[in-house]
Amino acid sequence: MKNYSKKYIISHLGILGFSSSLLFCGLSANRAKAMEQYLCPESGSANATIEYINNLDSSDTTYGSCLTTPDKFELTIYEMGLCTSDPITGSKGSRAWDKTNCVTTMISASGVTVDLAPGDSSSKQAALPSASTRPPSNTYTHAFILISNKFKLKGSYTLADGTRYYSTQGEDEWGLYGKPVIGSAAAQEHGEELDQIGGEDEELGWTVGDSSEMPYLAMTGGGKVAAILLKNCDHINNQCIGTTPKVASKLEPERLFAVFETNSGSPVTISDSTQGLEVELSVKNVGYAVGTSSYDGSGSITYFGSAPFKPKFTTF
């Protein structure tokens, strides 16, 4: 049976950095086919079948993927900020992080670890260090976040016939992933490491490989996102900017720098009367990827992994 656990990033990230200083973030690591994201049928419902999920994307109905709610989504954040223009500069193959037109709203030398899983609610808040100053009044078209390339997740999903799959730690030729196991046991934590952000799509012009950069991709519902994979550079002293910190092989990644359009392409405006900025995000139904395959004849769930959600900025 083929294993479609290979994952590529299509990220939706959220950021805020002054007043209440809360942050939420989501990152998608998914197989190459899943350029579009689909909502899973409710776990245990009549439509929760391998065939139904495989057919969500009609390009190849022998395998599929959809999004559900994770029990855990933990990541480490090092820096975040708002920008008046795109902080990723350069052409394909030489894209770099440029903070010239950005204001940093949160920074931590050792990183701040947060769990984005919803628990018993539709969203979760995480307290982060407050910004030392208020971002200047301006119109911010982009937001950036610098995070670790390593994540901790867990989750489960039940098919219509009552077969329940829960996550365990898996590893294959592409790295760590959530290996599904049938049973009633509690979901187990599994790691996930992002070591390339390439993919293969002729229309988008990006290819599989030890890629250190992802060009802007459209997100479902509007907005775009781009990313660069970095080595363990010193972001406190601005040594993560430029092209030198970019990874050259799958053995080097330690950080992920991601940029997205604020509010799905609608700029965030901070005026002199603005007191704060906050973002509302939910991982409910969207924070966890369920991969399915029918290559074994009967069909099964073949992997669990991280998946995206989108930010909404609100000024007050």
C-alpha cells in the first residue's frame, strides 16, 4: 500500500502583538495533491467513509484528505510582526526575509511554546510577551511569524462503520507523521518536522525537492501565504534576514519564516485612536489533516498531520 504521508506546507498564520498580546497560529503540512483543503464529514457520521473523503478531490479518487479538529497542536514562536509591504523580497531561488518595512510586535530569544488545540472550546488563547511599544499608526498589508519547524500534535477520527483511528508516532522516508492505529485508546502525541516546503504543480511553477522557499499561494476564502525555511539563525540580532540563513539541504532546517496577507487581503489599519489589535482563530474542524487511501482494496486512513486555519485581525 502506498503511504501518502509526504507533506508540504500551505500555511495560514495568525499574529498580534500589542495590548492583549495574544497569538494564534496554524500551519499546514499536507501531501502534494492537497492544494485545496476540504472539511471532513463529522467524525462517526454517515458520510465519514474512505470513499467519500477520496472523492472530495476528483483528480484521483484512490486517495484523499480532509480537515478535522486536533486534540493537540503545539509549536514554538520566536518572533512576529506587521509590515506595510511584503517582507519577502527577491525572485524564485533567491527569496529573502527583509524587515525594512516591518515592525516587530513580539520577540523571544528562547521561543514561546503554545498549544493551539481547542480543548472544549472553538479557540484557545495563549499569553505572549507584550510589545514594548505600540505599532505606529499605518496600514499593514502583511504579517510575519518566525517559528520552529518542529510541531507536536495528536488526534483521532471515526468512520461511519464505527472504526476509530487514533494517532501514534510514525516515521517514514519523508520524516515524522501521525501514524493511524485502529482502536479505542486515547490519541498519542506525534511529532512533525518540516524539512522542505517545495511541492509539484506546473500551474503554480513550484517543484518537489529540498526547497527552502514557497512562493505565494492562494488560501481558501481569500488571501495568500508564502514561506522560507531557515537554519538556526540569530533573529535577535537580525541574522535571519537575507539569503544566507536559508537552508541548503533537508538536514539544516530549524526555523520557518512565514508571511500572509492580513485579513485575507484586506489591510489592517492602525490609527492614532487604536488601542489594541487582536486576532480570532479557531482550529475546530480545520487544524488536523486526515489522509485516506484505497490502494489496499478496502480503504483506510493512512496518516494524520497538521493543517491550516486563518486569522482575523480586529482593532479596538
